[in-house]
Amino acid sequence: QVQLLESGGGLVQAGGSLRLACAASGSTFALFARGWFRQAPGKEREFVAAIGWVSGTTEYAGSMGGRFAISKDNAKNMVYLQMNDLKPEDTAVYYCAAVMGNIAKLRIAADYWGQGTQVTVSS
């Protein structure tokens, strides 16, 4: 059993920053890739960023334009998403996800999902 719990969402003005956190608990030893997705109102869920739990390799959606940075703390079993220069189009529910596999598999079919945290960017 794996649980993922996101935190750090909220309301921020355009140009501001937020740092999301994802705490993993349970049988997490095989979760070799973790990442973030988001879903805006009326849109499909989309990939944001991912990180290899052992390698530290990172991948980002092309549209993020270098404004987002994913990181991890293995000791705390945490994954973070630093979001800078936020735009109104970044408004979405952000989900933490994890997979017993690599980043490529995470992007297609994550094994575990968090409940999501709302990020709202006002103009």
C-alpha cells in the first residue's frame, strides 16, 4: 500500500512562486520514478515533471519553459515542485504520481496518485 500526499498549493498572483511537496508513505521502496501532473478545468490531465528516484534524472513537459524545477529528498521520502513566474494558465489541480518503473512508464501509466492540490494563479 502506497499513499501520496500533496501540499503547498494555494492562491498566488501572476509572477509569484509556489513550492509543492509530495510525501510518500507505505511500501515505497520500488517507486523508482515520481513526478507531477496537472489538470486544469475542462482539460485533460497533463504531465508536468518527473524525477528518477535513484538516478535523479529529471524530465519536464516542454511547455513548462524552465519555470518549474522538480527535486527530491530521499531521506524524507519527499518530492518537490518549485514553480516560479506563475501564469494564470498554470491554474490547475496538481497531482503527485509514482510508478514501479522508469519515467517513461510514469508518463504513460502511473501506479499511484495523490489526491491533488489546487493551484490558482490570479492575473
